Amino acid sequence: MTVPLPPPRRLVELTVDGAPVRVPEGSTILDACGGAGQDIPTLCYGDTLTPKNACRVCMVEVEGSRTLVPACSRKAEAGMVVGTSTERARHSRKVVLELLGSSVDLSTTPRAAEWLAEYGARPGRFGEDAAKVEQPVKVDNDLYVRDYDKCILCYKCVDACGEQWQNSFAITVAGRGFDATISTEFDAPLTDSACVYCGNCVEVCPTGALSFKSEFDMRQAGTWEESRQTQTTTICSYCGVGCNLTLHVQDDQIVKVTSPHDNPVTHGNLCIKGRFGYQHVQNLPSPGTSGTPRATSAGDITSPGTAPPRADATEVATGGRT
Amino acid sequence: MDLRFRDAEPTDDERAAVDAVLGPPPSSWHGGLRTEDDLHFAAGGREARDQRNLLLPALHAVNDRVGWISEGALDYICRRLTVPPAEAYGVASFYSLLSLKPRPARVLHVCTDLACQARGAQEVRRHVQERLGPPGTSWTPSPCLGLCERAPAALALEAGETPKSTVYAPALPDGGPASGTRAGGRAAGGANAGDTDSAAGQANVQLHDPQTERPDGPATGGARGPGGDGGQGARILLGREEPSAASAVPQAGDPSLVLLRRVGAVDPASLDDYRAAGGYAALRRAFELGPLGVVQEVTESGLVGRGGAAFPAGRKWAAVASRPARPHYLVCNADESEPGTFKDRVLMEGDPYALVEAMTIAGYATGCAKGYLYIRAEYPRATARMRHAIATAHARGLLGEDILGQGFAFDIEIRRGAGAYICGEETAIFNSIEGYRGEPRSKPPFPVDRGLFGMPTVVNNVETLANVLPILLNGAAAYARTGTEGSTGTKLFCVSGGVARPGVYELPFGATLRELLALAGGPPADLRAVLLGGAAGAFVRPDELDIPLTFEGTRAAGATLGSGVVLVLDGSVDLAGILVRIAEFFRDESCGQCVPCRVGTVRQEEALHRLSRAPKAEDLTLLREVGQAMRDASICGLGQTAWNAVESAIDRLGAFPLPSAPLTASVGAGSAASPAPSLVRAASPAAPVALPVPSPPEAS
Ligand SMILES: Cc1cc2nc3c(=O)[nH]c(=O)nc-3n(C[C@H](O)[C@H](O)[C@H](O)COP(=O)(O)O)c2cc1C
Ligand code: SF4
Ligand code: SF4
Ligand code: SF4
Ligand code: FES
Ligand code: FES
């Protein structure tokens, strides 16, 4: 959380890949690496969340430490000697990427392909029979979709839904070990859970396991083209908080709404209205490029042509509760 | 937090079970009947949330009463404690002894772990499967039950108003010992009928169809536990046929024993016996020394932790004692789940007051008013004995507000695990007690700074604490004269597998493995290997029996003492099967938090299955690479050590020799069949970074 005038922090000096770096006390190794220009892969790290350090792709070598340490959460200490691409660090990053790539679908994880190539990771080497996380896609509401085949169990959605942001506690990690999954109680449909459809879990999901229904449908239909989308940041018109919305627009239609993480008030979090209640701004009977076959279900509040009033938008999702 | 529930209601039994732990619901906000007041005042909130740590005891209560936890029961618990149902579901689904699906009240847990596998567990498993069908509801394969000296073991847990448990050890397939050798298997009581007697006494229940057998069937003698006496959670009646704890101590009565000296010599239920045998003299001494004096004695004694990480106890105590934040907490780690380990069970069953006294001293020295004894749920008899001892000590002023009139207040609360090896990890134990999933926390911060409930906490193993008594009674200097410079005092070893007299042995540090095995009846003629330290330990070869059993000695030999496991594997044991079981154990017990361990343990198991069919160089390379990443990048000791034993089997025992690859020469040609494979340590061509010494879990 940004405090207007933080007390001056002392600087600590450490060595990253042989070069001295100075960072304010309390910074992580990752912060120090950013300053030093190193590009360390991260997945479970989130700029708006307390690191869970579960994915272990960001491991670096610190002199004197028996094991590698997670750059995303280990605090920089004076005199630390950090190696970000030592053989050990690169080896462990490679294997972690292979383990992930062999067990879950990384196709929608930004930069995954690039990292796999960079580290020479070959997820296929574990063979055809390597166990995978196999779960059917969960489409149980009209606002967002859960495709846990792609889930790397980074805990970010759980933390965002729970005590770090939303305080709804609709989802949790259930089970143990390789069988662990993100789940509601007794795997109930989201519509029976405590979910309030803020979409804040979707906002932080690093893999695309959680995605807005609009995006999911367009991807299914093969019409999702990020290169043709524009992003416009504006202010939500629903209430006086004044959250920032970033409207992702393709072919004159809003295809999803995110929120800037550096907003000092909301840190990327929104409520159901700002996140999903945008149809009213584009209900003009426009010819547009409405050939896009993305809108299918009757309740899809992003479908052009159907004009649900605001209240309906939330009702559709939550069965009347907000 | 705004809780949302579905429509499920608890049954009367479920409600009663929960109320027995939490008391009657104070208002309709907690799931009680609605009163006029409830319409005007909301209740719950922080006060209820502060009771989150009762989540696991409440889940246990329902599981013990009904056998499983229904949605209605879970919701009721959540209303009572203001816990979101999703979170409670996440917690309940973490533990293998809790069921969220209907199942019979009685479930048989058949140990298929290492020591049992070395003594015919497959036979028992096959037999049970023939009778009860595929595992799942009425029976289930189980990790080590801590009854390894009487392997193969099984444990039946039966839910009900008074939950029951029955131990079958050794678990003999129908037809008794004679059938034990059929199918070439080395079933218990078969080849070793004689040792069974000496180890476990005569009074063993045969494994009849567990569905029809009465757990409280006719007594054939043997000890009956003092019985559970109230407290939160379940009351558990004990099977009557279990031999006394002393039968697990072949040296019982030997005057040189220190930690085990009272086991078998005193009635574990009698405080008077305990006092007559020198009990509570150490606590008096502690009061004379004062807290700082006690910490100093423990530091000077050189005592290091016996739970596996070998961290100096005095340093831990001094750190907690010096922390200004209050309250401080003490946690005694009695989760003993490392396959092949049963020493803590024997100490708790045979000399429970010693642990009560030792915890009191630890609390006094480190400024704790409260100690938690976290004990695995697979130990019903040890739990009952400890409960009884704590209650008696309380009644006699040895626990409570003003202990021995010294103005020191200290209490002990028992918390039961629920089937999760990982909860023995020192930070996972905190999460488990606090009512969260038993996932390890990342360190730093270390427990001495932020442990249980975020407060400075001492975590010590049962055996570590037991050592505090002789340290105070005889003085640090006298204590340190036993053992070696780096490993002072005596050590308990859990000897199991192919020896004539399996059991817990106490020897001064520095004795050799050969000497230990001699006490246990000598190594078998066809000794194949000894697994030291448990699933997270390492194998040593028959030509390495002169390893000194000290922390430094085993470390120098590339092994570890771990939790004191000494599992003897003879020629009849299928080594590949043991390795697959080790891999399966880690796969089952990984908490799933971090990728290297969650997926790495699965890949390790898959590769071992392939290797045991046909050794291939790629699979060995793959094991090494994955193993290295698990060791380097896992959060906790589980993942960090999950490859140790497999690595040592490949490198030291020459497991999985390749048919004709160039590697063969160094890995040990044909050694699968040879009892003493090549001495040459395999050059590890594929290992990117060689870290030959298996490291113990990170110390605090
Ligand atoms: C996966 C795992 C399981 C563990 N299980 C136990 C256990 O069952 N009992 C125990 O005393 N220590 C266990 N430990 C070691 C504890 O983390 C901790 O080091 C120990 O309880 C500290 O006590 P000590 O210093 O007296 O040994 C385990 C460690 C790991 C990593
Ligand atoms: S949409 Fe909001 S309330 Fe629903 S699961 Fe995601 S974070 Fe939780
Ligand atoms: S669904 Fe997404 S955010 Fe949640 S744990 Fe999986 S990958 Fe992480
Ligand atoms: S190493 Fe394994 S047991 Fe430990 S935190 Fe990681 S997943 Fe959990
Ligand atoms: S990004 Fe650091 S552990 Fe996941
Ligand atoms: S009881 Fe079976 S291995 Fe310990």
C-alpha cells in the first residue's frame, strides 16, 4: 500500500551477478535484480499481493545459503552475494518449468514459451504417461470461467479472494500434493458459493486458468486477437470511489475490463459493477463489426444486442445476491 | 467477512459432537436456536474467529463420531467459529484421516510402508484386499503407523460415541504364522516366528475380517491403557491386546539406560511410581537454577535436536527466552511420522510423566505459560497415556497455576494430527494447530521469532525434551561426558526390518552400526543394506557397518541419523520395491505448495516405476536432475530430502544397473544381485551440481 510520505529508508548494498546494487532496506532480491537489469521469471509473485513463493521459478543462488532462495520474497541484506544465472539457479528454473509444462497447460501463460526456450526446458521428456492435472473446464456462471488444467496453484486467486483483498473467501486450495486444486467448499458451483464476482481473482491469475467469459468464448471461437485490441483507462462511473478501469476493446466492443495495479486506492481490484457492468455503454444500435461470434449465452452481459439493465447484470451472475 | 452457507443442516449426532468440543452455541448467529435477542444483536465476529484454532479438534470430533464430515457438519462448525466454509473444506481435505465422503464407521489402515514392506506387508495387503475388495472405504493402505518393531502392522479406527481403535501388530493373515511364507513372500511370523514372540509378546490379535471382528473382543491379557479422560476431541478406548511399551525395548531393565530407564520399570499410569523412580527431581533442580540457569545447562550439555534437523537445543531456548514479545509458546513435536520411527511413541507410552516434566522445564526456561503436545492421530495409546498423565499432574499441582508452590504457571494442551507427515515440519505444525492447512511457512522468519500464533516459539521433539531430565539431574558436564564431542549423550535408535530383536535401543553416541545391530540379534547373513534416518535418510552397505552413529560420523559417511531409523534390509527384500515405496510416500505426503516437490515427487515415482521394469540411462539422468531441483528449490525439508534415499541407493548400492551402457562400470555391475556392490561411488555424469551429502532439513 502506498503511504504518501514514507519515512526515508536506509539503503543496503549487495552484489548481484558481480555488480554492486543499492536498494532501500526491506526490498526483495527481485527488486534489487530489477534495478540491476536482470530479468528473472516469476509466476506466483504478484505486484499487489504478499508473495506465497510457491512456484519456485524465481530461485537464485545466494552465497552461504544451503538451498537456492526465492528472489520474489527473500529480503535483500547488506553484503549478500546473489547469482541470478548460476548453473544451479538455471538448472532449477529449467526443471521447474519442465515440471510445470509437463503437468499443466501453459499455452495461455504469458512468456511461458519464451522461458521454456530460454532455459532449454523439455517438458516432453517425462514421457507420454506423465501424470497431468486433468479437470474439465468449469463454466458455471456467465461472468468468468475456471479452467484448472492451466492452474499452477500459485495461490494468488485464493489470496486475492480472501484476506489480502476481497474478504469473500469463496475459494481455497483443497486436497494435498499433486491432487490439490483450487475449489469452493465441496466443489460447489460458483453460483452456490460466497463469490461476489469481483473478478479480482481473474485479475491476478498468471496463467489464464481464470478468464473472463467474454475472453474465453472469443478464444474458443478463435476471434481473440490481442494485437487488435486497444486499452483505455478511465474512471468507473458507478460510485464515488472512482476506481480506474482499463477497457480492452476489440472491434469497437469492450472485451474485458482490468484495472491498473498501481492505482493507489484499489490496486487493481474492482467490484462486479466496474468489472462486468459495461454493456450499457455500448448498447447503441451500432453496425460495428458485430459479426464477432463471441456472444452466445442469453445471460452474457457482453453480448451486443441484448441490453440488460445494470441490475440484471449482477442478478444473472449471483442469482439475486450482491 | 460475510459467510455464506448452502442449505445443509447437521444431524443431531454431528451437532452434539461439535458442541462437545465447543460448548453449546451461544446464539443463533452461531447456529443455535433463534432468540429475541438475536434479532437485535449480532454475535460472533472476532471473538468467534479467535477460536479458529479449534477447527481441527471440531473436525476430528465429527469424524470420530460419524466417521466422516458431511456438508451440514462442516457448515455448523463454520458457523460456530466464523470460518468460511471454503477454508474449512480446504483444511479438512488436507488430512488423510478425515473424510469428506460417506464411509463406514470402521476403517482399517494397513501399513504398506518400509519396515512393514520388509516384513510381509504385501501379503497382508493382498489378504485384506481379498476380503474387503479394493482399497477406498472400509480399508486403506497407510503410511508407517509407528509400530515397525511389530511389523507388519495395521490399525483399525472405528467412529462412534466412544471411538475405538485396534492395533494389529503383527497383522497376521488368516491361518496364522504357518501361512506367512506362502507365495514366497516373507510374511511376518513366517520365517521369523521366533522373533515375533520376543518383540511383541504373545498377545496379538489375528487379523480376521475387520468388519465382523469386535475391537473390544475378549481380552487375552496385556496392558490396558489408562483410558482417555475427557478433554477436547475424542475419547478412545484401547485395544486390550497390545503388548506393553516395554516389549518394544529389548534392553528394558538394563541399568545403563538413561532415557529408557523407566520404560517397563514403572507403571505408566502412576504418578507415584514416577516420583518414586526419581520423577520431578529435575523440575526441582530447574527451580533452583532459575530459567537462565536451565538454558545455560542445556546449552553447555551440547544437546542437539533429535527430530531430524540436529539443531542445538540450547541455542533455540536461549533465543526464545530472550525475545521480548509475549506470550511465548512451547510445542512438543510428537508427530513422529518418518517411516520406521517409533521411539517417541515408546517414550510416551512407557514414561509419559517424563515428557510432562520435561515440557514443564522447557516452558519454565523459555518463558512459556502454554505448551502444545502435537501428537499424530495414529497413536491412540500414546495419546491416552499422555492425557492421563497431564490430567493427573494437573490434579496434583504439577501443572497449572502455581507449580510446586513456585509461582510458575504452565499448562499442556494435546492437539491431535489427522494423518499428514508434513505436519511434523516445525512451521506446518503451527498452521495445523492454528486451524489452517498444514503447509510449511517460509523461513525466515524462524519460529523463535514468529512461530505459533505469530509469537516466539520453541519446537522440540519428544526425545530431545526427554534428554533435559538427565541434563538437569546430573549436570551438563556429566551429560556431555557420554557420547562424542559433536554428539553428546545417548541416542534412541529404531531398529526394524530383518533382525531378530527389532525395537528401540538406547546407546551412547559413537557406538557403531555394527554394535547396534549386534544388540538386535546381529545383521542377517544376507544383509543387503541398512536404511539410516528413514525415507529422508540414506542407505549404507554391508561393508559400512563400522560407521560411528553420531551426527558428524554419519554426515562424513554421506548418510544421516535423521530420526534414528535403522531399517535392516536382507536379501529377501525387493530393493526396487522399497525405492518405489519411498517415492510414493513423498508423493502422497507432499503438501503440494511448491512446484519442485508437488510435481517432482510424482515424476520421481514415475521414473522409479519405469526403472524397476527396465533400467535406462535417461531415467537415471532425469532422477538426478529432478532430485537436484527438489533439493535446491523446495520450500521445506520434505521436498529437499525426497531424493536422498533414492540417490544413495543408486550411488552406493548400485540400484538399477544399466545393462551395457558405459555407466555400468561405475554404478556397479550386476550389483542388484550382489550383497556388497562396488565401493566406487558413482560418478554422477548427469548431475549438474554434485552435492553428495544429503542435507538435513533446515534448522531454525
Ligand atoms: C517433512 C518433515 C517432517 C518432520 N517430522 C517431524 C516429526 O514427526 N517429529 C519431529 O520431532 N520432528 C520432525 N521434523 C523436524 C522438525 O521440523 C523440527 O526440526 C523438530 O521438531 C525440531 O525439534 P528438535 O530440534 O528437538 O529436533 C520434520 C521435518 C520435516 C521437514
Ligand atoms: S470473483 Fe471475487 S469473490 Fe469470486 S472467487 Fe474471484 S475473487 Fe473471490
Ligand atoms: S487459478 Fe490462476 S491464480 Fe488461481 S492458483 Fe491457479 S494459476 Fe494461480
Ligand atoms: S517441499 Fe513439499 S511439503 Fe514442503 S512446502 Fe514444498 S510442496 Fe510442501
Ligand atoms: S515467483 Fe518467486 S516463488 Fe513464485
Ligand atoms: S508401522 Fe509399518 S513401516 Fe512403521
